[in-house]
Amino acid sequence: MICSCASGNSPQVEAEEAEIIVEKITPITVGAERFSQYLPLLKDKNVGIVGNQSSLVGGTHLVDTLLELEVIVQKVFSPEHGFRGDADAGEHVVSQKDKKTGLAIVSLYGSNKKPKKEQLTGIDVMIFDIQDVGVRFYTYISTLHYVMEACAENGIPLIILDRPNPNGHYVDGPVLETAFKSFVGMHPVPIIHGMTIGEYGKMVNGEGWLKNGVKCDLTVVSCENYTHDMSYSLPVPPSPNLRSDLAIQLYPSICLLEGTAVSCGRGTDGPFERYGHHNFAELPFEFTPKSGVGSKSPKFNGKRCYGVNLADSNIARMERFEIKYLMHANDLLGGKLFDDKKKIFNLLAGNDTLWRQVKAGISEEEIRKSWEPALSEFKVMRQKYLIYK
């Protein structure tokens, strides 16, 4: 690029002196956009799709794109938050029909987390295309587990159309202990696992984590021009309360407050960007949770809360799982942060140790040491399944 500035030099000299070399940025191509890699696998096949509002090819939904390409889409399966992504966390999502296409939608949440054999009848190949955020308790990876298991048991190949992980540049947090296995934590991985959903699927298969050790016939269509160190801004919110890049970065650390007496901002314009309580009156920031899209019954609904607005903290990029927010909230509540909801907290934390450590005033350094050697062992295991640098 040539920059011409007003000076006494000749235009040629100015051009030579002011020349700026612009680095060419190659855009990331997500798996869903790499048609040549997977359309041949769908030819003359009845296709099932596990997807939601994040299953986009450009600005068009994958389902609509494949129908336009005359792929035989048989049925759609939707995870937590529903096919259009507007249901609350934990809200019962009913099976229905897609208004636009008329396709049957099978909910994979609530009592039907795993596709049943009869729901898979007539499907020759399954596609999984959902934007994940790289956090153990974000339930899309639990849905992936059950889809892989059902496909393995019914002889159906599965294709994962991979997407970047916005939290894929680091690995941190306590590794889940098997006694605390649940839908918000099914595998012995840390809170931030640093893998794309395609890499994660390879790990689930490779480590034999499916029921009875069955193996899924798995194909991962990788992203192009992506590395784990890259920053990645999601084109659409992956769920109703992760509305910004900041919220997605803070989510691994702030979500643990869901299992405490403190609000993490659901029912406001900044969920997972703030935390507070009606008894934190000494703090200047105020918010009042209200019923709305994505939070029909938020904690402290209609009650004024005082707290911390992390949107004002100039966070450029999270580089680790933070426990300082838990410690701060516990101090403000006089050590009573965990009294009512320890079970939920323990499932999110993956152990019953973290709450005891915070409540006892153990230092952050000592808490982090307690995550070893499991955390380092996971990092070694993870290397076997990485697709990207």
C-alpha cells in the first residue's frame, strides 16, 4: 500500500519512504464451508443433522444450504437451547417441526439426551455441526458424546464439521473426578480443555469413553487456516447468554457462580460479564435481573443487586481459569458463598474440593498446585488428538 503525504519530497521519494507492507490475512474456513470434503459422503444418503443457530455456512443455515444442494436431509436433532438457540439453560425443549423446512426436529435435551434407535431409523449418515466454546460444562460436548454413542451402536457414520474454539489457546482448571460425572461434565478433562469439538470427538473415541468402549465411525472435516493461538470472534451467539466475546472468555470462570448464592448477570444486558448480590451494597455497580429472552426466571428476578462489572476491567484476553472472582464473592458474603448450592457447584467444578478450599481461605497458588498432576497428564493426552497447531 502506498501512502502519499504532504512534504517537499517528490511523489516517487514519498512513495518509497512511506511504503507500508500489509500482512495478508487468510480467513478461517470452517468445516461446514469445505463442501468438497464431505458432500461426496452424503451423495444418495439419508442425512441427519445435529445443529442449532450456530450451524451456519456464511449467513445461511447448514440445513437450508444442504437442501439447496439437493442433499436428502431426513431429520434434525437439537441440543440444549433448541434448534433456534432461544431456550434458557436447563429449559425443557420439546421435539417439533422446523417452520421453514417442515423437517422433524428431535430434542436432545431433558429426558432424551441420547438419540433413540427409532429416532435414527432411516438415517444413513449423521452430521454434527455446533459451535462450542471449549468449556467442560458447556453441554454441547455432552450431546456430542451421546450422538457418537448412538451412532456407534446403530452403525451410522458421524461427520463432525469442525469450528474454531474461542477459548482454544489455553488449558486450565481442575480435572473432573469421576464421582462428579454428570451432563455438565462427562469426561476427566479440565474446565478449559483447549480443543475444538472435532478434536474433542477424536479424544472421546480414542480414550474409549463411550459406553462399553464402542467406537464411532468418525470423520472430522477440519477448519482451514486456523491455529489454537488465534483469537476468534463468533459470528452468532452460541447460546442465549453468551452474547459477546468477553462473555465467552469469562464464562469458564464466572459460570461457577451459578452454583453459589451470587448472580452472574442472567436477566441483564451483560450475562457472564458481571456478578453480584443484593447484599453487596458497598459496591457501586448496580444491576436488576429481569425475566426476558434466555432468562425467564433469573436469580434475584426484579431485585436490585450490587456487584462488579467486568466489562469495565479492560480484559484483553483471558489466559487462565480465574478463581479470584469466587474468592472475592466469598469474602463479600462473609464465607457464606456456598451454603445453599454446593451440589450444583461441585458438578460444575468437577470435585468437592474447590469450594472447601475457597471457603477455608486457601491461597490461589496452593489451589492451583492441587490440580496437579492431573492437569499436566491431561495436556500430554490431549496432544494425541490435536488437529491444529
